Amino acid sequence: MGRTYNLNPAEISDVVGLCHTLSQLYSSVEGEEFLGSVNLHAHELPLNVRKFLNDFRLSDEDSDYAVVTGFPIDEGSIGYTPSHWDNRPAVSPTLKEEIYAMLLGALVGDAFGWATQQAGYICHDLLPVKGLEMEQTGASSKCVLDWHTEDAFHPCRGDYVQLLCLRNPDNTPTTIGALDLGLLSDEETELLFQPRFAFKPDHSHTQEFRGRDEHLRENEKDRLEVSYSAMNRMDTEPPLVPILSGRPDAPFICIDPVFMNRPSNHNAAAAFDALRKALDHNLMDVALNPGDVVFVDNARVIHGRKPFLPRYDGTDRWLKRFNLTTDLHKSFPLRVGDSRRLIF
Ligand SMILES: O=C(O)CCC(=O)C(=O)O
Ligand SMILES: [Fe+2]
């Protein structure tokens, strides 16, 4: 299932040098300059890590998730874990670490963001936010973050979710799980391939969790209102789509039970329950250490997080999250703002 690549000391020294050089050329990973060059700079990564991620990207069925370990995180230089994802200094204290993650990511897909999520930043902060302990978003802590497909409600969701761990003091596991079709009957599988399931936007895309979006341009802010209206519509009239798709013997999966309506049809509801049980059964823990980068295949596996106790003293668990697509064309009609990487 998962595969791991450990950078060796010589590779670590090369990669740290590359990230240091790039952090002097670019002041942010969000700008068009960096986004337009990151794929080229990724060619400068050590050959074996490029080979590892290339193999991961190309191996169809055996590609649930991949981890690259070894990048050193300097506790002092990254500073305290912020208290909110919306508290962003002009220059990120983790610029070098973000550059590292994006160099690796460029070997797997192209990063993009959502205008309606984390104020339109491409590089997301996952950290516990006071008051949101029990919310089903990445800002929660004391509850299980139920397993899900990332942005399951949206046809332009990423093909991969990428996480970079900056701090994980209690070794809180990320959870990852694949579907064992053998746990479902043929009838249940068939129902799950039918467009019977209502997906609503998850809370991280709603007005309630809207950020300051201060870096958006004026016309983008206007367009954002249209996006939020679309989110409201999807919430009240969720489209009916299948959960499983593709090859019957090795289907793609898209599911986020917390933000789905239970089907009214008895058989469809029973198939939905059986699938949830099967996914619960196969869920495993992947605890990330500082410096680890994980790529989760968002079409093949679901992921979530176990609970932890937040500290709110600057030493909390802190991850960066990126959405990666293998096909930027797909979202072209929705990337209408000046920033060409944001879906509105
Ligand atoms: O915190 C984690 O390990 C995963 C978080 C996650 O899945 C999310 O925020 O969507
Ligand atoms: Fe997630």
C-alpha cells in the first residue's frame, strides 16, 4: 500500500541547499513567479527522490500513498505554531519548508487552491484553532476528523492531497484507508456506482469559516461572492452522484459521510452503511514526523485524523496542506481570477 523514501545525508544537504537558494529568489510560494517555475526547479532535486515520486505517480493500482522523510525542521526558525490559519505574516517563517514541499509536489501534480477555502491560499495551515475543537475541519483537535475524500463535493477536487509535517508533538496519526471490495456484496457495489448520493460542501468552504482574503484583488473579491452563492446552492440542492466510479474490480472512490445526506432509498442506504463499515475496517494510522511529506491518492483512498489535546501555547501540531491536480485543464473554466491557480 504505502511506500516510503528516506533522504540520505548527502541528499538532505543538497535539498536544504536548493531550498535555501530558492528562498532567496522567491518571497512566497503563492506568487505566479514561483508557481510558474517550481516544476523546473524540481528537476534539481536528487535523482532518486525524483525517481521515487515518478514511480508513485505512474504506478496505477499500487499507489495509495507515499511518504518522503528526512527533511530537517529547525524548531527555532519555524517559530511558534500560529493560533489561526488566517494569521499570516507578510513573509512566511516556513518559506523554506513550503518550497521543499512544493518542489516534491511538482513531481506529482500541479498545486491549486480554492477561493472559498483558507482565504484563497494554496498553501494551507492545519493547526488546532481555539473554539473549533469539535468542528469537522482541519482546525479541529479533540474530535476524530472523520475520514473523507478531500473536497469530495466538487468535480475539480485534487487528485492528491499533500501534507508536510512541521510539528506533531503527540505523534497524532493521520488516518488512511483503502476499500477492500471483498467486504461488499456485488449488489452493494453496483448501487454505489449509481448516482444516488448527495454531496454537500464541507464546512471549510462555507462563509462561516471565511478568511480575511486580503490578498485577493478587488475583482476576485466580487467573484468570491458568486462562489459562496454556488456553495449555498450545492448545500441546499446537492447533486446526486456515484460514490464509486471507473473499473468495477478496482474502483475510484469519492465519499465524505459527514457532509452527505443518507440516501432515502433503503437499498442505497444499506450499501452506503456497508461501505462505511468496510472503510472503517481498513483504516490505518500514519503518524507523521516533522519534515515528513505524505502524498495521498485522493481517488483511491480516504484519509482523516485521530483526536489530540490542543495546547494553544505555540507548540501545537502544525501541518501544511496542498491540493494537487494532474489536470489543470479540468478546472480552467472555474479559475477566473487574476491568480490562475485558484478555483472560484
Ligand atoms: O491533520 C491531518 O493529519 C489530516 C487533516 C485533513 O485531512 C484535512 O484537514 O482535510
Ligand atoms: Fe483531508
